[in-house]
Amino acid sequence: MPELSRPQPDGREGAPDDAAAVNALRSAVMRLSRRLKHQRVDESLSPTEMSVLGTLARCGSATPGELARKEHVQPPSMTRIVAMLEAKGLVRLDPHPDDRRQKVVTQTEQAEAMLEESRRKRNAWLAELASGLDEDEWAKVRAAAPVLEKLAQL
């Protein structure tokens, strides 16, 4: 049995099968992500605003600077995003406990409810889509889910 190799971090691929797998994974993840983005509850929120709310839900309250780093945006952009979310009643700004110059961004109950409804809608859509898989395919997707989650966190 041939030894399995992995794609190289510098972008070079290992075996041709690895290059094909990386390409297929990238393409599938991008298409699925685009389709999931259309399953939104609140069309007035941008994907970036939804992402910020998701980060707050996963990681808890944070300063705008911390959010900017986690979301890979510039701090002035995050300041604008937070202001829009605050105006919509989805986050509140509280004084930082240790640094009076900073604020801490916290999601509101309204944001929590909206995110829960969004998750429910997207999960239902994805479950409906997955119902088209056979048992073996579904078992492979279930087994791959933790690995894909790990990739998303790297």
C-alpha cells in the first residue's frame, strides 16, 4: 500500500490524489458555505455582522479589538460593525472592568434568539440536504465533521 502524504503548507501538493482532494474539499466547502449563507433568518444583517454575532456566541464578550483580530478585519471596520449591531439592539457596550478607555461588546438576548433561529433554519436545511445521502455516505459525513471542525479552527 503506498504511503499517504499530505499537501505541503507552502502550497505545494504531495501526490496527485492529494492535489485533487484539496481542490475538491475547497470547492465543496465554498459551494456549501454559499448555499448555507442564503438560509438566513434576518436578511438585514450582512454575513460579517452574522459572523461577529457567532463569534460572540462562541467566545463570549470581547473588546472591539479582540473581535477585529478574531474576525480578521481592521479595528476601524469592527468599530463600525459593532455600532451597527448596537443600533439594531443585537449587542451592548459595557465598560471594560480593567481599562476605562475600552468597551466590552456583549450580545443581547435578541441576538441570542436570532442566532438560535438561524441555527435551527440552517440545520433543518442541511438535514434535508443530507437526507439525499445513503447510509454509508452519511456515516462518512458524520465521521468527517470533527475533522472539518478542527480544520476550521487551525
